Amino acid sequence: MRGIDVVHFAGSATCRVLLSAGLALAAFVLAPAPLSAWGPNGHRLIANKAMDTLPPELRPWFEGNRSYITQHVTDPIGWLAKNPAERRNQTIQLEKYGHFPFEALPRDYRAAVRKFTKSVVEANGLLPWQIGFYSQRLTESFRDGKWDDARQNAALLAHYIEEAHDPFSTTENFDGHLAGQVGVQLRFGTALIDRFALFIYVRPSDASKVDDPTDHAFEVCLTAHGWVEPVLLADRRARHGLPDYTDEYFDRFFNSAGSVLIRQLSDASTDVGSYWLTAWINAGRPALPSQ
């Protein structure tokens, strides 16, 4: 298995905990399956722009591996199509833990499992911890000089960071089904990017070191979550008076939600670059091979 689901914790033996875990697992299996938040074009756009954020010591290696990284940054989309259980690594349903800022959920994975059980935590999504996991893997690859592993882990880390910037990766209303707006995730995260690519100007900031990769991933998810309701409102208003999702709908939707989209894409690019930089720094700033 991929990601933090390789870590096992013993759950409580009480009937109450077993029942809770069983219900959570059933909900996970029976719930509608969300698709990957950003489409392939969105993922590749973010990864490409992330390379622009890197310092001179790091950028040439990533530039030399640009084709590989932008190709494999979408690998988890394929995993999701083959194995629905992969979705737990690409989402977190924050509302399952109360109200913003969801302080009931410990950010330490072991503490979260002790409090809620492993089945409940997995059913509600593992996205921030998945980012922490791949951040550590990339650090180890850099430290050990395993350059093929490093470029693979860089691509996969980028994917999960990018997912965390999509509002609909952070909510139980992941596809708008709870609001009667089914498909809003794809309309926002895929269709707008594909339709308005020429009008989307992604401007990331320079990469900077991330103090705590997992904690920062939670902050990214919280920020993205704050855009769920504004995007849903923009979607409803864009559809008002129209028989279907027409060209006029998409023009209206982009006019209303395009600024949110561009902000999240830009912030995602900054964060991907920052996590790459952080892994290299934490690995001891190793000399990178020439391309």
C-alpha cells in the first residue's frame, strides 16, 4: 500500500469503538467516490510553475527532470481509478471533526488514531499526513543520493500538495452532492482550467522553507476549505436561469470564481516549490547530479 496506510495501530477492544470503526468503514465503502480535484492539466500547470520558485542551487536538477515530474505528477489519478481506497490519501473531510478550525482533530497522526480510531481517521481522509509522509520520503531520497527515487517522490509529493489546495478535497461535500450541485468539483478544478487556460496567469512566490510539513499541510487544507462556500455560491449563480451548463454558465462561473482558482493554483505552485526546497535543506543540501 502507498502512503501512511502502511502504518498500523491497534484499536480499542471495546464494543463501542469496534462499532464506530465498523460504521466508519461501511460509510467509506458506500460513499460516492470523489474524483481527483484538479484535472491532469491543473496538476501539470502547478508542477511546472513550482519549478520557477526554486533557488539556483536546486532549480537545474528539477529543470532536468521537468518532463518526468510533470508526467508522473498525475500518477495518483490513475491509482484512484484502479483503487477507490486511494481516495483517502487525496482528501480530508474536515467537517467530520466539528467546526472551523477543527481543533478536535489532532494533527499528529498517532494522536488522531488514538482519539478516533484508525478506521474513522482513514474514512475521513489522510491528505495532510500523506503530504508529511511524502515530504519525508523525498528528504530521505535526497539524503541517500537515490535520484530516481527522488524525482518520483518529488512528483508524488507535488500531487498531494496540489490536491490540498483544491477546496473540494477538504470537505464531505466533495462533489457538491450535499448541496444539489453534483459535479462542481470537476467544473471548478478541471473545466475552468481547460476552458480558460489562456486567461489563467499563475504567479507563485519564491519557495521558502516549511518548518513542519504536516502542520503546514493542515493550514493549507484549512485555507482551501474556506473557499468551499464561495465557490458553491458562484456555481449556483452562474447556473441561474440556464437550462444546462452552457458556455454562458462557464463564462459566468469563471468571472465569479476565476480569482479563487488562480489564487489556489498560484499558492499551490509556491507550496510545491517550498516543500521541494524543504526536503533538500532537511537532507543536508546535498550536491545534485548534473543533467
